[in-house]
Amino acid sequence: MPPPPERRDQARIKVKVPVELRFEDNETPYRCATSDLSLTGCYIETMFPFPVGTALEIKLQTNNTLLILATIVTSDPQVGNGIQFMKMLPEDVEELRIFLDDLQKQAREKEAAEREATQKKATEKTK
């Protein structure tokens, strides 16, 4: 059976970024980290996920602290939550875009270096 079609507008990157979640009915922040991140959302792992539809404010720690208004869109028991970003300042969107672009560039460079090392080993074995 084929996998379900991708519903996200933006590709998510597997990266742990510190986040602080704040909810309307609770003054105490919930601190955790993303397991993946995109321009339009993230996923956090938590044993006790929050209900779908919950509105929250996120402080996302990239090179700077980004403030984001968001909504919980998936709740996977004992796994975590999918979070959709609803509102961000334009400069925070740009900061996040640069951060994600840098991560993708680093991943491509690492992959190319690993591929080159593998090819070099294969060439040395045939000599």
C-alpha cells in the first residue's frame, strides 16, 4: 500500500531546536525541542501531547529567539504533537528561512563528503 500523499506545504527538516510553549490557561512555560521543523510548522515529542486545536505561543530558539503564534494540529498519544505556525513577524519568517536554508546546505555538504569518501574507499580497494 503506498504512503498517504504529503499534506505539508514545506519540507520538514529533522532538527532539534529548543522551544518554549506557552498556553493561554497556564502561566508556566513548557520547554522541549523540535524533532523536525519547517517554515510552516514543527513536531515536538512528548509523552503527554496536547489536544488538537489548542492555541499556543512558541519561542523558537534559532540564532535568535523567534516568537510564533501556533495551533496544535495533530496529537499522537505517547509520541507528540504536530504544530502549525499561524502568525509570525516577517523578519522572524526570514530568520527561520535562513536558518533552515543553512541546515539544508550543511546536510548536502555532509552527504557529498560522505559520498566522496565512499567512492575513494572503493577506488582504493580496486587498486
